[in-house]
Amino acid sequence: MGSRLPPLLGALIAALAATGAAAAPPADCTYAIHVDTALVLDGTLTCVPGVTGFTVVEPATDLYLDLDWAEGETATTGRFRLDLGTFAAKENDRDSAQRLGRSVLATGGAWLLRPLGVLPATIDVTVTTDPGVTFATGLARHGAGYRLSSADLRFAGYSAFGKVDVHPMPYRDSDGNPAQVDLAILDGDLDLPREDIVAWARDSLDAAVAFWHGLPAPRVMVALLPRPGRGGVPFGRVMSGGGVSVMVLVGQHATPRDLADDWVFIHEMIHVGQPFVRDGMWFTEGQATYLEPLIRVRWKRQTEADMWREFVTRMPGGVAVIERTGMQHGGWRGMYYGGAVLMMLADITLRRASQGRIGVENCFRGAGRELGPSSSRHSLRALVEACDRAVGSPVMAEVVARYGMQAGTLDLEAIWRDLGVAWDGTTLTLDDTAPLAWVRRSMIRGGPDPKES
């Protein structure tokens, strides 16, 4: 039974909490930015006296920027004008800015200036627009605007400007707190009705949120970019500096079948749920490569046979890297499916030891709860250790040490036989009498999260 605080004590605690929130340190810089119908940004910059100037993060920005600033006794101030629309049309670079009709998608480093002299500096940003111009961003909300660190500017996520259709989609995080995805569809032609695109996006988000047992970040912006002349869903990327944002390209001629068969959207949403790890890209890409087909099978987006056919035909290329150098030294070649092999080994080991109750997903859900989503940055070692803490066993550390950090021999054919997966080059069959067929079924079925059991 809960207890109630005496009224005076409750009021005192509430007052202290309010005082603490009000006493949060002010930002080192405030940027007030207005976007006009031509997608030109006019900004006013006000920073603490220690700031000694401003610089661009994306070098190409300098070609489209006018900047004046001055140091004063009480503040360093400046004004800038950035022709973002022309910049995006000329550069057309997914790493900086790209223009789609009357809209622009830009990374934070393409339109936000880095203050000098205070490292790192906290930056508060407010954005206003002319009528008919929409602004959507993955930057973290703070008060009436957004806050980020200058250290995040190099990796700062996507923002959309101009003719953008925004569809707010409420969810809950893994603790039951309110969370939200802002689906932003940029300008461009699509053969399919917009409501079909929104329904597909919502279904993909639902699948990922169900896997993570909640939206893994408080707020995510997903930008869908119509790609002229293309079909399908050709590309996606997560950017997570200062917040979490996802870019997904959708072909102009994408069909309902293309959307039903898509794997890109869910792959990127797996990345959203894990910290950014610069010293182990093979690990995070292998994780998404392994989990994405499992999620699609569980969500009835593909068959179990399709998933195993993908694995038995693609994983041997990853095993070649494991046996030659180990994943950490293998470079990009074989990174995705080599990493996926290690995830599968950890999954099999965990399910065998727990009679199918615990799998690799529990490892990753726990790591995400401890370390945070993709907007946080950690080492590979920290992620592996958090993963193992979540399941109470050093399974992932042992797999990474044996096959990730050094070359190791791996009999993939024996794994397929034990799981009851047979491929003759044309036909895939599943044998439910195989010794580990029950593990295979457990991998497909999934299980409850021990935290919630």
C-alpha cells in the first residue's frame, strides 16, 4: 500500500523540484532562426563572452553563408543568412543537405554554426517559419525549442524544411512513458496514395516498437524522401547527434508489394534502439542484419523459410571474414552478415541455456535500457558488457572475443544441420526432428522479456 505525504511536506517537495528545474544551467548560446518561403535562414546568435567566433561544420555551407559577429563585454553576438534551398539543390548530398521539390532535408552540421572558444558549448535553438513553411526535426526538445551540444554538431541529425507533411504518431517507451514519432514526408511524386505510405510506415514502426517493448527513444523524427524514377525502398540511415532521426528513401514507383517486402525501415529502427558505437560498426550492423528478418517473420511480413534462405545463402560470406581476420579487423566486406553470424551464435547459446526463455533480443533490450538509444555514444566493450548484464551471462563477450577480435574456425554447415535447416541450392526445407529444431522455433517465436515476467 502506498503512503501519502503530509500536505505541507508534499508542497515543499514540489516547490523544491520546480526550483531545481528552473535552476537548470542556461545554454552557452541561443540561436533564433527564421525560415522564409525561399528556404533562406536568417539567424541571430547570442553567446557567453568566452565564445570567440563561429565556424561552419559542413565545409560546403560556407559557399551559401553570410555571417557577421562581434565580441562584447557581456556577450558575443552575430547574425547569419544561409541560402539553404540553393545549398541543398547544388550540393544534393545526403551527408549534408538535399532538395526535394519545395522541401529540404539537412543534417544539423549543414545549417547550424559551431561556436568557438567554449568547448563543448550548449546551444539552444528556436525556429520560426513563414506561413506555409514547415519545420520538423529530430533534435531533442528543450522548452520552446531544442538543445544540443556543439560536440554533437558533426553528427547532428536530420531536419526538414519547406513543404513537408508531418504525421505525429504517439507511442509509449519501455517504461510506459509517452513517446512520439514525427513522420515527415518531403515534397515529391509518389505513385501510391500518401495514406498508403503512412499506413506502411506506421506498420513498420509498430513492428519495431513491439520488438523493443516500447519506442526506444523519447522522440524520433522519421523523414521519408520520395526518390524520382526509382522503385522500392532503396536506402535508409540513422543520424543521432543531439536527438534521433531516420531518413528512408521511398521510390516514386514503389508498389504495395515493394512496401510489404521492405526491410530497410525496420533495419534502421533497430539501430534507433542501440547506442552509437564507432569502434564496432560490424557489431551494430550485424545486430540489425540478424534481427530485422526475425522481426519481419514475427510480424508476418515474410515467411520463416524466406528468412533462413537469406541466412544460408548470405552468411557464408561473413564466415569467410571471421575465419580470415575476425570481424574487428575485417573492414566493410562481409561486415553485415559476419556480424549477423555472431548474433545468431549468441542467440542459440542463450536459448539453449534458458530452455528458450531468453534470447539475444533480451540482451539488446537490456543494453538499450541501461545505455540509451542511438543518441548516446559508447564503446563496443560497454555495449557488450551491458548486453551480458541484461541476461546474467557473459555469452556475448565470449562470442565477440572468440570470433570478433581474432580469427576463428566456424562450422556453419553443422549449425544448419543441428537447427534443421537444409538448403540444396534450390529448395530450403525445415526438419523439426533435428536436435536443435526447438531452438530454431524459439528464435522465431521469441519470448517474454525477463524484466516483465
